[in-house]
Amino acid sequence: MKIYGTRSNVYDAVDAVAAHGIAAVEGTKTPAVEYANRIIQCLEPYADVRPSIGYQNVSNNGYLYYVYDLNRFSTGSPELEEIVSQIDEDNA
């Protein structure tokens, strides 16, 4: 999975959340959260997706914001943390 920049096509990130349950977003807080909120708005037609925004410190990027599906992952679950860490490693 890739890390989406705040100028990336928002629908690519929406597709990632729908398919994988998560989309990682790089950038500082304000632009990353604004982009994450756009992802959430675009996910409104998906009745089976309950999106939420998360944040995690990671080794290569320093930190990542991400949108994840609460129907697939619990907040703060070890599985979710591992996936975010793996996304960071894969995009180092």
C-alpha cells in the first residue's frame, strides 16, 4: 500500500479504504487532517465503511495520519499499528 500525499487523487485513497480498510496520509497535521476529512466525506456512500482518523509515530516518516475502517479495525489495535508500520517500511 502507498502513502497518499495531500495532493494525491482523493478517490485513490477512498478505494484503498474500501479495499484494505486503511489509507495512510503524509504531511503535517492541518493539511493531512483536511485530506483525511475529504476521504471521509467521499466514503459517505459506502454504508459498510465507518471511517475514522488515526495518527501513529513511525520510524521512517516520523509520523503518519491515516483513515481506517472501524468495521475492520479497533482503535489502537496491534493489527492496525502493524499495518501502519508496514506501510511506512514499504514506502521508505
